[in-house]
Amino acid sequence: MNKMTTAEFDRDDLTAMILRAKKRAGLGWAAIAELIGMSPVWLHSAATGMNAFPDDKARAFAQILGLPDSAVDMLTASPTKVWEQAVPTDPCLYRLYEIMGVYGPTIKALINEEFGNGIMSAIDFSMHLERQPDPKGDRVKLTMSGKYLAYSNW
């Protein structure tokens, strides 16, 4: 690891640094995740600042990518989850928004019917992505699992 200080870069800089280092290393998210014992979905979200790494995983991640020692502090810090609410123009991201736009109310209604008035947690949450071969073109399978949280009555 290098000897830069966090005063020399911010979270956006670190994300860009991670992406450059990953490309230089020639490693995919799944390969890095396997090396440090994490899910590729969770790894990417932590690497881009949407989750905080446990200290040991942050150190292993930084070591693999040759990140500066000071990156570990930033990787383990509680995230500030800021994103724009505008619908993105990237086709893949737009389709995910479209899925929520079309099926979001249905998913909510079915969760409420099955569990009661509440939500699926995105904090106690996991997600897996799989390729499903199909003669008409491979399919993307996303499996999301979040803890049910009932709304409190007070």
C-alpha cells in the first residue's frame, strides 16, 4: 500500500482510484470478492461508497488493489448515501428504475399482503446476480433478500 493521506483525496477520488486500480489489476468484482470472501454485489457497493467495509476486508481490498494506507479509513467509514432522484439515462440503470416504476407498487402491495404494513430493509439486505442461459438470449437473474420491518404504531 502507498503512503498518501486522506487529506489528499475525497470519497469520489477514492472511487476513481479504485476503478483505475481494478482495471490495472485486470480483476473483475467477482474475482476480488472471492479473494477477500465477500459477495461481488456487496463489494461493489462498498467500493463505491454505498456501504462500509469491515476493517479486515478493507485492508485486504486495499492490499489487492495497491491502494494507499489512508484509503482503509475511508473504506471503513459510515457511508453518506447520496444519489440524485432523477431517472438516469444509462440504459441498464434506467431499466432498473423502470422495473420499480412498473412493479414497485405491486411489490409493495404483495409485501404488505404477505407480511403486514411495513417494508423490506435495504440495510439488512443481500442481492445476488446470476446468468441464466436461454436459447433466446441469456437472462439476468437478480435475487434480492431484505429483512421485513413492520411500521411502528405509537
